[in-house]
Amino acid sequence: MTLANYIQAYNEAVFETDRPAALAVVNQALSDGFSPEDIVFELVIPAVESMMDRIEKDPDSNLAQHFMTAQIAADVTEKMLEKFSSPPQIIGKVVIGAASGDLHSLGKRIVSGCLKSLMVEVIDLGINVGAEQFVEAAVANDAQVIAVSAMMVHTATGENGSIKVRALLKERGLEGRIKLAVGGAPYRFDPELYRKVGADAWAPDGVTAAKVIVRLINEAKT
Amino acid sequence: MTPRQILHAALTGAAAPRIPVFCNLFDHGAKEMKLHPKAYFADGACVAEAQLRMQKRYGYDNVWCLHYVGKEAELLGCKEILFADDGVPNVADFVIKSWDDIASFEVPNDITQHPAWQSIADCLAVLRGEVGASHPICAYVTASTTLPAILMGMDKWMELFLLGPADLRDELLRKCADYVQQHIAALRAAGANVLVYSSPFGSPYFVNKKVIADIVMPWMRRDLALGGTDDLVYYCGMAPFNDVIEPVIEQLGIRSHYISPLADLAQAKRLINTRGLTCGVIDDIKMIHWSAGEVRAEVRRIVDIGKPGGHFLFGNGVMPMAVPEANIRAMLDAAFEFGQLP
């Protein structure tokens, strides 16, 4: 079986939200002689990237598929990392959390799972996170991106959310090195809302958000 | 004709002077009564008073007894709600903190005896007395397959639903379905006559159609096994659900459908046709930044799609507090103007 076949079989299983089948593909690849590094870099990462493209182009993809894409990729990556001969190089760092007043955690969990499998270090600040906390954590950890999840209109547009994060970045002269990404239900209903809250980018779902954040990391690093 | 008669005419296809126009103003009530949301929502008579005042001022057809979605979590043991001055209250204390808690989680034998029910009962008593004969009184019911999201958090529920042991998932769903049956009966007995049945897991935006058919649909049937479905409106938390309209009509018997602004309204109207009521819903998040003219144009677009052939209602989502009042007025003025029937 070629790697392309493995990727296809793995992604079909994920798309059908069938974790046992996805894990069986990984186990089969391992027993066929692929190393843990191969599994992550040649199977999981290309599979997640392929899934990102598929979900981005498929308006009918569903939340369960997004959840499973992240959950399975994060699980497999975590298991494989334990077996790596040396720690992998990370491509960047992101500080993530739910906006002030927002107690929803599913969105950032999906984003974080995908990012971890893509070798991005995720500093998860949890829920109901103040704007100052986002900025302080990004500075302290030398992160390239702050990602703010908001599932309700008032937490997406409120003065203590992304709008304040943007103001703090500007005030402290950090806009060049720290990018701001947002996501959550309100942005799906108004795709221009991200501009009004001062963000550099948004994504309609958690899986696509990981792709957007990787792009912002690369922009911030150049 | 009274608003209730207009709604009934739209559902059945009888003659009426205009389409029904619903407006959902939940969190605006606290501002109306000049109270902090926590104090406002604790007083059912006050919630009713705000609903009646706003209905009278704007002239739309319905009133609501919904306090906030987390009220259902309170009826099931939630001890803390995070209130906000500018938006929707959040559940801040999950009743089920780990899968181990599911075994000991119990639904009260009679939710109407729970202290959290009192404000609902008070609200409905006022609404029933004031406008029960003339206006639709709306109430909100969370489906059993979605209720766990407010009991344990959406990510933990998604994990159990998709990856956990089926017997544990079903044990929780059995308890939730028992609660839903009780909740529906209690709301009806207290005077609610339009029940918005909120079932996001019944939308292909959440899970695929096979999962809906195999898992969600049987639990929805159980939720709705008692008392009929004539007063129910199918709603998926603003998520699109055109692909399941057919089984929802055929298998659940729900005839009224609150269509997501993200869905193809024309397709939904074709699917439902004269079998029930298509509710065209404006994207009220965009209304925050739209001009009054843009609101008017969008209302006209929606009504132009839905009105031909009747069986149509115009409505909105949750109307964020940030929407300017001029836009609420523009929405309603346009709905009444373009919603006139020959």
C-alpha cells in the first residue's frame, strides 16, 4: 500500500467519523514498516492538510467531521511523538482561548487538535479569557498568533474581546509580530465581521482555522 | 384577524390579510425594564411585562416566555449562570462534569415543583391572561440529543456522542428524553401554544444524515411521543437543515420549519410546500452593521421568495443587542409592507 493510499483510507475514515478505522490505517502503516516520524510527517500532516482543503471546499462538511479530524490527528500525533527519536521542530506558536465572557470550548479544541498535529505549539488559555491575558501570554511565549474564539455575538463584538486585543497590540507596538485570528458562529453569519473586530483573519470552521493560523504564523515570521 | 388566526391561516393555507411576522427579542427585556439581566430574568412577571410592552410598541405577532436556554440546565441542577449586560446568559456550572456523573444524574419527578420553574410559570400566567386568546405564546424546548451540551459542555458531549460508549450515551439520552417529554407537557399546560423544538444535532451541519437517521431521529421521536406535534416548530439553532426536512415531516410530523439564513430558502419552500409552514429568517447578525435600507431590501428578498403560495412566516434569529433599534423597526415595517396578501 502506498502512502497516498494510506492518506486516502485515513481521510475516508475520518470523513465518516470512524475513529477505529482511522486508527487501523495508522496501525497498518506502522506494521508495514513506516516509522513514527513517517506516520506524522508523511501520513497525518498531509492527511490533515488534505482534509482542510476538502472541508474548505465542501460547504456540507459537518461539525462532527471537524471534531474527528482534530481529535484523531491529535491523538495519533501525541502517540507517535512519544516514539520519536528526537523532538520534532515546531513551526510556530499560537495563544488560543475563548473571548471574555464566553464559556464555549469546542471550537478552540478543534483548532488546537489540528494545530498540534501540524507541529504548532498551542498555549491554551481556556475560556473567558481577558484581552490583556491574551497579549501577555503571546508576549511571554513569543507566539506569532493570538486566536480568539467567540460563539456568541456579544463576546465576538464586545469591547473586551478581539477589539481590545487589537487595541493592546497597537498600543504596545506588537502588530507587526503578533497576528490576530478569530472564529466562532457569529463570523459564519457575517463573514465581514472579523474586520470590524480588528482581526487579521477568520475561518468558518475549526479545521480551516488551523490552516489560516499556519498562514498567519508564516506571515508573522517574515 | 388576530395574530393567532393569521398564524393558523398561514399553517393551513386559509385566507389571511398578511403573512405572520414574528420577532424574537429575548435579552432586550432587561433593558426595557431597566434591570440587570439577573434580576430581570428572576422575575417571570417582569419578563412577561417586557414582552408585552415590546410587542405593543413594534406590533409583531408573537410573545416569548423564553428566559434563556440555560434555564433548562437550572431545572436539571445547574447552580450558576453567567449573565452579561450586552448579550445571552451562559451556563457557568456544568451539571455533568465527567462521564461518571451520568449514573447519578437525575431528572426531577416534576419539574414544575423546581424553584427555577416558578419564573417560567409566572411569565406564562401573565402572558396567557393578557394575550393568550389572541397571540401566539412561544416557548423553547431543547431536544434530548442537544440538551447534554448545556449539561456537560459541547465538546464533552461531542466526545461522548461520537467516541464514547453507546450504552452510557443512551443512558444520558434516556434521561434527557424523559425531561423533554415533561418539559413540553408543562409548557403546554402553562399556556405556551408555539413550541420551538431546538435540535441542532438534527441538522446535517452538526452530524451526517446517517447519524441523524440512526441515532438522532429515534430520540426525537421519543421526545415528541406525547401530545402531538401541531404546535411544534423545527429549529436547529440557526444551522441549516434542508436535507432533513422530508424525514422531519414524514417521521416526526412537524410541519413548521424555522429555516436558517445560511440555507437555501427557495429550496426549503419547495420541499415543505403546502404541507406546513416555511419560516423565512433574516440574518440578524448582519443587521448590526447594515443600514435600514439594506435591512429593508433583505426582508423584501426573503418575503418575495417565501410568500407566493402562502404557508409562509417571516422571522428573525436571536436579535443581538448590538442591532440598532432603527434596523429592528425597518425589518418589521418591511415585513408588514411586503407581507400583505391579496
